[in-house]
Amino acid sequence: MSHFGNIKTYDTGKGSGTISPEKGGEPLAFVKADLHKDAAAPEQGQRFGYETRQVDGKKPEAMNLRRETQAVGDKPKQAGAQTN
């Protein structure tokens, strides 16, 4: 099941961060390896889709993070539409 959230923190030196679920709850930890390989370093506030995992009874973690380029509620641009 996919979840959505916003990056709360990311430390490029450590290669780890946290994501805050949109539906509430505690922020989930993730590591650089959990980002899609074509993803640039995430920035605070960016929206990502993710899966969760729980290993050996520890806190749930985010995995398989992928950047969402369109925010919820945004309408896609129509082809041929002019932008000023």
C-alpha cells in the first residue's frame, strides 16, 4: 500500500532522514538506499510516496520513496494551454 508524506529532515552527510505521513502519526526514518535510484537528494517539504516496513519489532520505516511531482488537488496542465 502506498502512503504519502513530506520530507521533514534529510542529512546528506549521513544519507538518512525522516518523512512525516500526511495522514498523521510519527515521522518515519529512511536511508538513501530507500530512495529511487534516479532521485536527487530530498529537500525539506517535498512530497514523496512510500511504502513501509517493520523489521524485528522495531519502529516502522519508510522505503521505496519516490518523489511526487504533482501535489494533491493540483489540476494537470492542459495541452496547448498558454502560460503567462
